[in-house]
Amino acid sequence: MKLRIDSIKDTPQSFPFAGDDDWKRGAAQAIPELAAEGGRVPGATLRAYRVGQDLLLEGRLEGALGLECSRCLARYRHALLEPFRLLLEPSGKRIPADPEAARSLAENGFCLGDELEMGWFQGHEIDLTPLFLEVVALAIPVQPLCREECRGLCPQCGVDRNRETCDCAAPRDASPFAVLETLKE
Ligand SMILES: [Zn+2]
Ligand SMILES: [Zn+2]
């Protein structure tokens, strides 16, 4: 999503972004979970205004990830509702020390500092695509769960314990306390 700097006024304005084909294609390529079954490349609602010389951008991304549960291996849809907030100050003649940030400032018209919420801008237009991708990437759970109380697969016979019960004995020895129990006896 590209935003012209001169379209940002002192009073907050909305810049809805349903997402064009370029964004949809690029995002699905960069983050396969968006293209997977159940996934949906997010659109954005954005509000932008000036705070003195600075630009304040805030909004949220709404889409979905198609994930695989780390316990029961079922595929499921993970809703994305990711807020973001960004305060950009004019870079002026400064160049970021970090080469990655310097490249982003030149290519996208903005770069982020050490904190994701602060950065610099330059030029006439900023391209928020990399920010959106970053927000989505950070929202991908490290251990996806189809639901909090998912019981997973039986480690012995492999049945989905959300749907069936099995007769496999609970693996007593697997408990780290089992040894302590025998010591006590
Ligand atoms: Zn599950
Ligand atoms: Zn079993």
C-alpha cells in the first residue's frame, strides 16, 4: 500500500486498503500461510495524521492464516486482527547506520528503528507493504493450536484424541515425577 505524504493532513483521515492484486500475489508468495487453505491475504484499515513534522499511522490488518495444529495436525483457520501503530519522523539528511534500514528508507520511503513503532520517512511517498508483511509474519504463532484445549494425537496409536478415545495406557514412565514416586516408596 502506497501513501502519498502530501495526502496526510493535521486531522486524522482514513485510508482503507482492500488490497490490490500485486499486494495479494506478493503477500501470498512471501507468507505461504496466507495462501494455504483457510488463509486470506489481509486488507487494512489505516488512519494517518501529522503530529508537527512527524507522521502518525495507525490501523489494523484483517485476514486469516491457514495453519496446521502442532498437536493434532488438523488444518485450521487462524483469524488475523493485527493492530499496528507507527510514528515516523523526517529523516532529513540522516542515514540509518543499519544497511537494511538504509535500503528500506531509499526503496520504501521509510525505515523502522530498533522499535517496530518508530522510524523515519523521506520523499513523497511511503510504501507500507513491508510493514504489513512484518506485522503478519510476527502474528504467526510459534506453536499453532487449532484450539487451546486441543488434546492432540495419541503418541502410541495415533488416534485423534479430540474425536476418539483409545485404550493405550497413559505412559507413566514418561512423567519426570515417576522416578520420585518410586524413591518415596
Ligand atoms: Zn489441534
Ligand atoms: Zn492410543
